[in-house]
Amino acid sequence: MDSSQHIDEQTHGGVHDPNVHHSPEEIKKEVRKYLVVFFALACLTVITVAISNLRLQSNEAIAIALIIASIKAFLVAGYFMHLLSERKLIYAVLSITVFFFAILLWAPWNHHYDYFGR
């Protein structure tokens, strides 16, 4: 069995099939990945609390807190919500969202300038 057949057996329509059983080695690898992400999130939380006690200027403290929050959001969305492993689906949904958002911006603008532009 080649790797493409192995992948097709584990996916259904591009989405991971939860009924596929994995080897103990694969499970240990996944658990280790989640534990590393959890440890990183815990460390970033401690860093955020430590920075709040440094008496920085408010704009510096906000900038640092936003950077740390962005990293934490990436870790949560990427690993716990599985967004890193489902790129095709995510990009499809994102492109549809951008398309409809552009229509929502264009329609009132077009109506305003079509009505008043003459």
C-alpha cells in the first residue's frame, strides 16, 4: 500500500476520519505535541503576568501583551483547533468570506456614488 492510499483511508472528503485507529507510537507523538503546546501556553501566561508587574509605560505594556496574546492565539487555533492540518478547507472558507465581505463593502459604495455621482 502506498502513502496515497494510506492517506485516503484516513480522510473522508479531505477531513480526518475519527474512526481510524492509530498505533501507540502515533498516539504518543500526538500527546507529546499537545503537551509541548500546553507548556508553551503556560509559560507565555507566566511571562504575561510577569510583564504586567514591570511598571512599563502603558503603550509598551499593551504592545508586548498583544504580541504574547497573538502567539497564544496562534498556538490554540493552530494545534487545538487543528487549523494547521486543514489548510485547504480553511483557505476555501476564508476566500468565500473575503468575497462576500468585498460585496458588502462594494454594494453601499456603488449605490451611493451611482445615486449621487450623476
